Amino acid sequence: MTVPFLGGRAYRDRIHAGRVLASQLAQYAGRDDVVVLGLPRGGVPVAHEVAAALGAPLDVLLVRKLGVPGHTELAMGAIGPGGVRVVNPTVVGPLGIPDEVVDAVAREEEAELARRQQLYRGDREPPAVAGKVAIVVDDGLATGATMRAAVSAVRGLGPARVVVAVPVGAGRTCRELEDVADEVVCARMPATFQAVGQWYADFAPTGDAEIRRLLSDATRGDEGSGLADDEP
């Protein structure tokens, strides 16, 4: 499928990206054994569109990237619920990052993970994915460390199948994730990839209030606006 470029970008914003991504997941539409899980923050608006188009429930899967000190956009690993931790050896090794630095960053991110858990989920139980198809959605894949942590966390909840789905990703990362997920759907894998944001005309940060609103909309059965207007 060809995704049209918009001023050199693949997507107008995360809503557009979610609708395009949903068109590549059409085989899961209308099923009662599918749940869509968005990774906060930027993955949730994308996941909201996917869930609305497929007629599937939406929930949030809390994971946190472990950024390299002084270069935090570069992921040296990630953490997730239940003590899940993934370390990216292709970053930690070449940069010579010691274990104690990884541990210190992980402790900081655990505090933020707990804050978001309370803010987004409150007293709600973890997403019910046992025996279901769990479609894990983010707004893009660079190193893949956060998504690997997410897949590991989801596996612990007993799904029948884990599908990783993103609008754009580095080709190598998308292929490597096939080792941990049952299916990987990358709507676009550019030959030259530097950062997720370069493929969006509008890549404004997603705030906590927006995530809470989208989750609330989904809980009320909000149907969104579907696929038709934005299919490529």
C-alpha cells in the first residue's frame, strides 16, 4: 500500500496515521477477541483510531523508555509493568554505559511509570487480554526497545496472539521485532530513517489530559470517524 507524502511527510498527524494503520489491520475488524493497546503517550491517539475503526476495545499499556543520559531521545532500554526490563545492547555496548547507570535511570522511570499508572488507570485492573489478539500500537519505531518491553509485558497477560502495529518504523527494527511478536505491521518502512517525528507534519507532544480523554471516549464506546476519509 502506498502512503501519500504530505510536504515530505507520510502523515498529517497521529489521527491520520492511525486511520492509515487501521486499513492494514482490517482482518481484525468486527471480532470479539481483539483488544488494542496504545503505548503512552504518542501511541494512544494512533491506537484510538485503530480501535474505533476495528470496533475493538482500547486500553493503555504503560511502558517507559530508558533514555541515554544527556541524549534521552536515544533508548538504551525500557521498562514495563511486572518488573519487565529490556536493555538494548546495540546502544549500551558501543557507548560503554555501565549497569549502575542503567539501574539509576530505571529507578527514575519507575517513579514516572507509577505516576502514569495512577493517572491513566487509577484502580482499574490491567487490560484483559488473556486468550485474545493483543494489537500493540505506537506512533513509530526507532530502536524498538520500548516496544520490546511492551511485548514482554503483554506476553505475561496470556494473549493468544501479539500484533505489533505502527504507522512508520526503521526497517531493521520492524524486522527484528518479528522475533518477539506473532505479527508486525509497519505501514511504512522508509529506506532512510532517523527519527519517528520526521514522518509527521504535526508531531506535537501528546499530553496526559488528551490520553485521559481518549480512554474515556473509548470506554463510552466512542466510534471515532473510521477509515473512509483517510485511507490512502
